[in-house]
Amino acid sequence: MPRSARLARTMTQTDFDEFARLSGDANPIHIDAAFAAKTPFAKPVAHGAYLCAILRGLVADLVPGCRQVWQNVMFPNPAAVGETLIFTATLSDKGDQARHLTLEARRHSDDALCVSGETEVTS
């Protein structure tokens, strides 16, 4: 079984718009470029839940059919439209039935950490 999974994905406005439509989170910082231009971010930024969903997919690649027990994440830096992020999930077993994983997403351009966290899953 692989110990880690990695994925590069470029953040697009289409992805942000679709996630907003599906989730109901239409905060203008995610979907309105004119609004975002007036903020310290300068561009629309990804929904935290969208970034977590991508990481959850990597977890499922590592532990197929798993059920997530809990997740704890922080978002130290924004992930703006047009930026490529490197998502990584890494297994670090801490028990017989449950599997513990570390999660992160970093901007490719400057290696800034955008998501940092951990999760536990069971089969």
C-alpha cells in the first residue's frame, strides 16, 4: 500500500463557481473578481471546503472505501484563482482499526502552506 498520494491542481474560477453553486456558499471573495480585487487577496480565493474535498479524494486513493472519523485543518495562506497547488496526503498509522493521515496543500509558486491538517479514517 502506498504511504502517500500527491496531486497538482490549478485553481480555476470555474471550479470556484461550481463549488459555490453546489455548496450554497456564494461568498463574493470566492466568486466575484471585482469584489476580491478590493480585498487584501486581490483575486478570488478557494473555498476551504473545496480544498478539503480535494484532499479527501487523496485519502480515498490511499485507503479505498474508508470512512472519515474526524478532520482538523488550518488555512494559513490563501489559494487564489490561477495558482497551482500541490496536495499531499500521507499515512502515519497510529492504531489497528483507524488510520491517521497528515494533509497539506502548498502553492507551487512559492511553497507557501495553504492547508495543513490531519484526519483519521476507518475501513
